[in-house]
Amino acid sequence: MNLRFIDDKSTQLVLFDMDGVVAEFVSGEESLIQKEVPNVYLNKRPLKSVISIAEKLHEKENVTVGILSSCEFFSQIKEKKEWLA
């Protein structure tokens, strides 16, 4: 494996996963997600400690911060975007 370390002058990209990192993931909710139950994502509790870290990184000049996630259904994309707004 060829690893390249980023020097201090380069722009760095830091990505945070949404489910279980930025938003609480409750054990057992997989069945609700697979059944496409509405509002599963809209009712998630934000994990403020991680959000605080993301905000501090975002303030740095050479850091770009993003959120990544996956969805099983298109309706869940809308919910996740609304939650992040």
C-alpha cells in the first residue's frame, strides 16, 4: 500500500459518517429502515460532541468538512438532507 501524507499547506478533506457518528443510531432500528418507515432519520438525536469537532475543523483555513451517508430508499435521502439542514 502506498500512503501519501498530506503536508500542512494542502487542503485536507475530513468526512464524517452520518449514522452513528453525527446522528444517533439506535440498535434495532434497522428493521424500520428496511421497511421504509417514515421519519426514522428526522427523529434522530444529533451527537453534539462530534458536531462540535466538525465545526471546529470547518473553521480551519485548509480543511474541508463533509458528511457522507448511504440510503436504501430515495425517500430516506430527503429525510437525511432535511435533518442535516
